[in-house]
Amino acid sequence: MTAIHFQNLLNTQQCQESTLPHLGLVCITFDKKVRFRTMTRTRYLKLSLSQRESALREIYGHNLQRLHDALSFCQENGIWLYRMSSGLFPLSDMEDEIGANILEEMSANLGEIGQRAQALSIRMVLHPDQYVVLSSDSAEVVQTSIKILERHARTFDLLSLPRSPWSLMNIHGGKSQRTEQLVRVISELPEAIKSRLTLENDEYAYSASEILAVCQQAGVPMVFDAHHHICHENLDSYDHPSVKDMFYAARETWANPDWQLVHISNGEVAFNDRKHSDLITAMPNVYHQAPWIEVEAKHKEEAIAHLRSWWVM
């Protein structure tokens, strides 16, 4: 392994902290300051309609306050990108529409969140769960996936977040070798979804070059994940020439390059281990050029602090 380690990244003469990439917090904090409540579908279906409404009102109210807490935490720690949990408002896509109606009633409270994020200059994004598969062979799965994205898009609207990749909803390609279908389905998505949609390469189904082709044809930005790339291609260095090539190719898919978002994670027990490590101890040298980086490490804010401490050495 010849990955670049933090001792070799930058020194203070080359780059001041103000010019470093913005590092993003993913969903929760390691120290339990930011946690959200949820409910399983099985438990929910056992409740009466009135009990469902009461339970969801309580959960949504709690989670809204925790979302405020997340913004406060980011502000206090100089974190300007926050990935919201895809389960922030659980069961809001159920056919009984109880959760969806509650969110509509809470629209003023939701709007305050987005307005506060804007005032604090905190970028809010989302990564819907693995059940979103727009390339599935099953028409039912595709329609369910679109329904999930529609629910997230409506929540974004209620949060007063813009319909642009600034407030992106990032997904994977899903079922492999379905490029034409994926492009077609994306082209038919409602504007509230497509205007925010980004696609990310993964370790299994869609390589960086394959998802790049989809993004180019569909006209949506690509979120490049360097660790997924080295796992998919079985590389032994984040500075393999293809990493740099894919980083810059992905940048070309962003109408505003200053909004480009990339992901970083490290292997837990080996360089190309797909499981995420606690901290980030190596990353591509080309990521110096990234304006926004989501830090996908188990120790969350501790990983961000650790990365910053090395970056400015």
C-alpha cells in the first residue's frame, strides 16, 4: 500500500485552514449528542390509527429538536456539511399517509430548520437507504423507490432546502448492467427529485467509470467515492492515476464545481477492506482539490477532528 498519509498532506505554509475542504458529518455523532428516535414498521402496524398518529407526532417532534441540535453541534465545531439521516421521519411514506400529513402540519417548524441552516451556512444533504433501486428489474421496486425519493424531496421542500445539488439526495446505481434503464428512469423523475439527485460509484455493481457514464447521459452530478473505487478496482493506493482521473471527471458533471462533493473512508483491517475504519488515516492527494468531503468513518466527529489535526501539520 502506498497511500498518502496525513504527515504528507499539507503544511501550514501551503494551505491555511480557511482553504481546506469542508468536512461533513454523517447523520449522528459518535458521543451520542445527536441521536434520533425511530419505530419499526412491524410495531407501527400493530397500533390503531390514533395510536399511530400519537406515536409519530412524538417521534417527529423529538427528531426535529435533535435536528436543531445537529445544526448547533455543527456550528460549534466548525462543520459546514451535514448529512441528514434517511430515517429522520420514519414511516412517513406509509399508505395511510399519517406521517406525511403530520409533516405537512409541521411545515412551519420544518421550514425553520432549513432557514437556520442557510443562516449558519451549513449545507444539508441526504443519502436515501439501500431500498432505492431505480435500475431494478421489478417495476414495483422502481415505483417504490420513486415513492421514497418523492417523500424525501417533499421533506426537503418543507425544510426550505433548494431544488439543486446544493441540497443533494445521493443514491447508488443499484442493479448492474442497467445503464439505459437507469438513465431513462432518471429522465422521467419529477423535478423535485431530479434537481437534487446525484449518483455515487460503489464497490460492486457500478464502477466509477460506469456511474460517470450514467451521470453524463442523465445530466446529474457524480459523487466520487475513492474508497469504493479502490475496492472495485482492487487497487493498492489512493494515488493510483485512475483516482485522480475519476475525481476530475466527476467534477465535470457538476454545473457548479464549487459544489462538488466526494466521500472518503478507509478500510477497517486492510487498505481495500470494504468495512469502514474508526478514523481516517489515508486519503487521495487529489482530495486537496475537493471543496466538500463527507467523512464516512465510525468515529464521526472524532474522525473529522483527527483529520483536521493532521491536515494542518
